[in-house]
Amino acid sequence: MTITTATLTALLDEHSCSLDANSIMRVMMRYGLAEDAEYISTTGSGEVKRFRRLTDEGLNYGINEASSGHDIKTSPRFYIDTFPALVSLVVSYLQKESEEMQLQASKPKPLAGKYIAVFGSFTLIGRNELRGRIEELGGLNAGSISPKTDIVIFGDGDHRERYQKAKGYNAEIWDEVRMIEVIGVPSR
């Protein structure tokens, strides 16, 4: 018994599917059905070449066909019989992403459009995590205090000069307690 395979592009054309091969591969990579792999060029240049291949889970929907003249590089080819199931799976992943985006968009953004500068260290949250939360809540991270700065959050450390500068620009000044009231405590 021979199992027939084809390229994504050929199967999409055959089924008049609105999705494109790059979108399907991007979803497959995000959800662990495909991955990037590398090999050193056989020309002797030492250049690292990249290709995509199916993972063990992705092999339910196709094969990694060996490339002619190269013992490492492969190209994914997909089973004709399981292609509709693969498209259905990809669409379900896209639906899940759409629902997550809608949920994120519906969350309140108490810091929307505000320029926020962060200085010092904090006991309950790291600076990078804090900056990420500021962006999630609609705020814009500022690297310094300027007339555009709306809020300055001070953690541990001596910040007398920055404090005076923030006051001079009428920026709100927050300590860690006020920051946690607005952004919450990260779950660990």
C-alpha cells in the first residue's frame, strides 16, 4: 500500500483552500507540529542553512522527504488523506488565538497611552516583568523622565534627583505599593 503525499501548496490549490502554506507552517511551528532545523552548507563555505521539518507529532500529517544530494535536509510533504484533518486542526488553533486576542482586547487598560518610567529594583516583580505588565495594561515604557512622562515608579535605591525632576514635570510618582494596587501581584 502506497500512501500518497504532496506539498502544502499543491494540496491547498487542489482543495481551493483560502489559507496559504506559510500560514499553515507558522501555526504548525507554534504548536509543535513542525520546527526549524539547521545544517552546514555542503559547498564548504561554512554557511548555516535552515529548513523546516515535521516533528514527531507532525508526522501524523505527513513525512519529511529526504532532499536529493543531501543527507540531512528534508522537505515536509503531507498525506493527501489526512490533509483535511490538518486544516481543521490549524483552523482550531487559529480560532483559539482569535478568542485569546478578543479576551485581551476586552480587558481594561488602566495605563492606556501613559508614558511610564521605572527606576530601582522591586521586591515582588522584576523590572523586565514590570515593563511587560505596563505594556499589557496599555502603558508606554519610557527610559527617562521628560515632559511627556505621566508616571514614574520608584523602587529601591536613591532617586532624589529623579524624584525632583518628576515633580518638576508634574508626573505621578508611585512606589511599589501603589504600583501593585494598579498592576497586581504577579502569580508565581
